[in-house]
Amino acid sequence: MHVMIIGAAGMVGRKFAMRLAQTGRLGGTEVARMTLVDVVEPALPGGNVPAVAAVTDLSAPGASEKLVSTRPDVIFHLAAIVSGEAETDFDKGYRINLDGTRFLFEAIRQEGIKAPYRPRVVFSSSIAVFGAPFPEAIGDEFFTTPATSYGTQKAIGELLLADYSRRGFLDGIGIRLPTICIRPGKPNKAASGFFSNILREPLVGEEAVLPVAETVRHWFASPRAAIGFLEHAATIELAPLGQRRNLTMPGLSATVGEEIEALRRVAGDKAVRLIRREPNEAIARMVAGWPGRFDARRAEALGFRAETSFDEIVRAHVEDELGGKVG
């Protein structure tokens, strides 16, 4: 099996490539080779699976055609401009998040015209496709009226994925990821970044800024869970989805205050004292338009799983990124 990961330099893409390199399998199938793609050179993960890195921009003319000409069996499309940057740079957001996605799908269609070709495509979407007013818990039947450019771009990508799958050009599944927390590394331009920052930095003895109220509720999953989502989406039978190829992943609904209490239980009051409250009206307005609770029974019925407590999420980060130690 030839696996292509687009967005392989990002946190989830990098961790997923390492996972495949270590196990050498995707589901029950051996991974013969990997192609790792991003706008900056992705790190090769080592292991026993041959891997090559490709530096390219899907929105550039001819880029998608060149990638797809290698006919990967499974394509993971994880590349995106994050929410905050897509909101501040309108042109860049649409070029990367929409044009790049459409060019990829169209390149797959054109490759299939040359000779039969229908790869599995796993598209990473977002809960940002939904907009207020929200019900108590948002199910997959709830309409998509995104309140941000990022959410709009992802919603259009979902429609394209469903239509290209319906027409038989690709075998696609879109997974709406919860906010992934705790993200390792440094803060990025995502408006949701503070959800990770207020845990990640205090766990290593550094200060972090909280720009919203502790009552803010959101939908979370760990990087571990995200990798599990990708693996499962690539290998399950998609016939039960019918033409509804996009679904919301399981997650944990929690408030910022509940995050902080989980940090306290794992790392103590010393870590909590490193959180500095600095209200930011722009971030607060954006977050106020985000949903906080979902009904993910459709995904759960297909075998997708996530954490059930924030303590699990914090401990997973400590184990995977900090060698089991805090402070």
C-alpha cells in the first residue's frame, strides 16, 4: 500500500507518519511506502517503511497532478491554514483551504480518466462548519452555517468530497475533528490555541495567557485520538455512510474551568498559578460562535473512539511528550 499524507509537517501529520513507520501497517494492510507532503519539508520518520518528502503547495498549478500521478492507495488530506489566519488573511485562506482541496480532488478525477483509479481519501474537516444558534448537542443532521471563513472553506470541502465520492471519482470520508488538545510544540495562529497553551506551558513551568472566561465550553480530543480517527477512517467500510460522507468525531465536552481543574489534579496548584488572565475581546467573540457539545453517535457506531475525561487528555500529553514527568 502506498500512503500519502498531505500536511505531514503539522503536528497530527507528523505523529501519524511516525505511527505508520513504527507499525508498518494501516489496518490489516502492510504499508509499502509513504509520501509525506507539505509546504515545508516534512521530517522523515525512520522505521522500516520507505518514505520520501515532497515540498509543494496544492494550490500551485500542476502540483496536485504531480502528486496524484504516483497513484497512492490512500490519501490523507490534513493540510490547511488554521482558523485565526484564515480569518485575517482572506485570500490565503481560500487559496489553501478551498482551491488546494478542489485541485487535489480534480487531479484524482483526471488520473482516473487515464486508467481506473479510485483512492480512499480521508479529509480532515472541522466542527467550525457549524454555526449558531446551536441545539443542546449538535448531531450530523444539523445544518452547516459556519460563522468564520475557515469554517466556510471546510464546509465547501465537505460538499466537494461528497460529490466526488458520489460520482465515483474517489472513495472519500470527511472527519470533523474536535479541537486537538494538548497540541505539542509552540503556539500557532489558531484562534483555539489557548485551549492547549493553558495546559502545555504550565506543565513545563512556563506562563500561559487565558483570553476567555473559564465558563467557555468546547469539544476536545487528544492527538492520540486524532491518530486513531485517521487510521480508522482509512480502513473501515464506507457503504454505511451512503452519500453522507462527512461525520463529526467523538470528543469530550468541557469548559475552560474543567481543563484547569484537570491540570490541578495532574500537576498541582503551582502549575495553575502560571495561567495569566488577559481577556481578548476579538478571541472571545470568535469563540462565542463555536459549538461546545456534539452528538457523535453516528461516528461511535462505526467504531470511532475518544477520551471521556480531561484527566486522560492531560496524562496522555505527559506520557507522550514529557516522558511521564511534569514541572
